[in-house]
Amino acid sequence: MNEDLDMELIQVAREARELAYAPYSGFQVGSALRARSGRIFTGCNVENSSYGLTICSERVALTKAVSEGEREFDSIAVCAPGAPAPCGACRQVLNEFCPDVAVFLVDPHATPVGKVTLKQLLPSAFDGSFLDPTS
Ligand code: THU
């Protein structure tokens, strides 16, 4: 892994967080997802007055990327106060495309940055292989 590229991804996640639409929770989250092609896709949480329709930053980044033709990813940086790991729903959705993705956990202001793998966050994941009747 290239440390400069990782630092760039982390900085892009910090900047993506500035665009979060979070008037209800006040909790702003930013993500930056790097495709194997090198392209970076950003996301922020987008809340809604009908709370359950809120979309997390990670899924915004992922759906933007897939909708632009990318399906392989090597890393994602997620930036929020306290450097939390992605929620369960986002772990499952990331697992669909990148079960081996590295996840950088970033606080908006503090360093250092945590690094985990999606496999650590979502062991024994459910995936499409279970839906294959021949397996
Ligand atoms: N949120 C994310 O964007 N990503 C996560 O992984 C956890 C939670 C957002 C959703 C909501 O807008 C706010 O954080 C508080 O839950």
C-alpha cells in the first residue's frame, strides 16, 4: 500500500464530511472510497425528515462509484467524531463489492488514524454465494 495515497484518501474523507447534510442528528460523516482503477469517490451522510430514509456516507460513496462503472475497491476512509467504524448496514453493502477492503477510521481533528479490514468488521458475512443452488 502506498502511504501517500492513503494520506490523500484520508484528507479527501475529511473534506467530504464538510458537505454532510445532517440537520437532525448533527453528526457529520464523510467517506472516500478508492477504486482499484485509482479513482476516488466521496460520500457524506444525507439525512431526511423521515429519519429512516437517511443514507450513510459510505453507501453514498459506494453507489456513486458503482453507478459510474467501478466495482472493485481497495480502501475506504471514513471520517466522523470519535473515528467510528461503519454501521452494520454499510459493512454488508461494502461486502457485496469489496470484502477485502481496508477501512481507515478517521477523526476530523485528531490523529492517528485507525486501520481495520472489512473482514475484521464483518466476519462470517452473508453473500451471494449462499444464493447459488449449486454450491
Ligand atoms: N452514519 C453514517 O453516515 N455512517 C455510518 O457508518 C454510521 C452513521 C450517519 C447516519 C446519520 O446521518 C448519522 O450518522 C447519525 O447516525
